[in-house]
Amino acid sequence: MGEGWKKDVAWFFIAILIVAGIDYGLKLVMGTDSPLVIVISGSMEPVFYRGDVVLLKSAGPDDIHVGDVIVYDAPMYSYPIIHRVREIKTVNLGGKVEKCFVTWGDNNPVPDWSEYRLYPTPYGGVPCVPYYAVEAKAVVVFPKIGLIPLWIREHL
């Protein structure tokens, strides 16, 4: 009985190393600091549900097309937003022309940003998501495997 706890501790540390290795490997391969995200709202139903885990890949402005699902930062939200690109525009931001994406969730009736609700930038509001705010593009979804971490996050 005296040696059993040593094996348990060893397996615990091996498991931690494996998880850390997978996380580091995914970050390298997918080119993003957050290669896996948990869907926290129902705005993308029926494509993604709360608790689904989405694998993300970095994407340049020319890699994003109408119909793609992107993850982007919005300054007024504490979590990134994952929504579908419905239209691609260009906007002038500080004298530089940039791609800008009109997005909204599949379960939402209106765009995230419009002439009535502008995305804030240092150069004024724009009716779409500027490319610099895009973190990544969705590649694949793993249904429901994030329900337990989501429940823990919401209840603790």
C-alpha cells in the first residue's frame, strides 16, 4: 500500500504533461493562442449549441469568406464572440483601408453591428467587425464536451 500513492501521483503529473503538450501543440499547429473555445450562448443554434467546443485556426483577411464562422473580440464583452460572416466590406480606419465583416449568429435576427449600433474603433465606430478584431476562424465542432467546464465557470 505504501507505493500505490506514488504511482497515482506519477500518473497525475503525466496526465498534466499530456494535456499541456496537446494545448501547446494545438497552439502551434492552428496558429492561435486559443485553439479551443467553448460556446457559451445559443446565438449560433442550430449549428453550435451551448457547451460545444469549437476548434479554431488563424486566418488572414483573404482567408475569410462569406459563410465562414469567425471568433472576434468586442471591447464591451468579456468573452469573444463566435458568429457567421454574412458580408464583407471595406472601411477606412485612420487612413488605412481594411476588410470589415458583417456578422451575426445563425439564431439572431439582425447583424451584430450596423449603422444603429457601431463597432467601436480608435477612429470611430464602424458597422462591421474590423479584421484586426478577428481572432480566428472555426474549423470543426465537438458537440457538448464543454458542458461541464461551462457549468463550473458559471456556478463557481
